[in-house]
Amino acid sequence: MEEKKHLLEQLHEIQNNDDKHYLPKEKVVELAKKHGYDLAQVYGVETFYTMYSTKPRGKHIIRICENQSCHMANSKKLIRHMEAILNISVGETTEDGFFTLELSSCLGMCSVSPAMMIDEVPYGNLTEDRIDEILATYKEDK
Ligand code: FES
């Protein structure tokens, strides 16, 4: 268990230090070799947890919740709105590499459904207009 916890932390460190917020294969292989981990086991861990990505991602990662409370609060419509304004589908990154759009399980913000997080910042009570306003604040930082 201690080794597994250590592996999770190491994967976090690799991903957090990567400018494309993912786990480059060569770095994962290097980690496995260095610590004597079975590569298939490491791959199993990195693909099991949704917080890890094996694909390069954008500067900002949008995670919009699709679980029960958010679903009941019309998150599906908001997901479609987000795809339309970003011109990408869920799981993709905008052409300029600025946003990646992902789905999320419950973010623990059911009381303010529908909800999302952008990087580590939570947003609730979402509407299409509110999403437009929120994304505009990020684009100002471009
Ligand atoms: S179901 Fe969406 S935050 Fe809980």
C-alpha cells in the first residue's frame, strides 16, 4: 500500500511538472525502471484514475460534472454549449491549446449543481451565460 501511495504521488509530480498536464510515456517508463515497478501495473494505475491523462492537455482543464445532481440540473445542455463555444468535443483540447474539456464524476458541489472546475477552481450554479462569463475571464489572461 505504501508503495502504491508513493506511485500515485510520483505520477502526480510528473503530471504537475509537465507543461501539457499529462504523463508522457517516456517519463512513466523511466519511473517504472527507476523504482522497479511493473510497467503494466503503472499503466493500470494511470488509466484507472481520471485525474491522470496519457494525452497532452491544454493550459486550463475544464472538468464539468455529469453525475446525478448535475444531470438533473441540465448539465448535458451545458456540456453541449461548452463544446459549441470551444469548438471541441469532450476529451479534446482547443486548437490554441488553451482549454481541455473533460467530464467529471461528482465534484462534491451537488448543492450548487450544475458544477464544474477549471484547474483547481470550483464553479457552481452554472448557466450558459455564466459559463460564457467565466471562460471570458480566462481568455483575458491569454
Ligand atoms: S453530482 Fe455534480 S457536483 Fe455532485
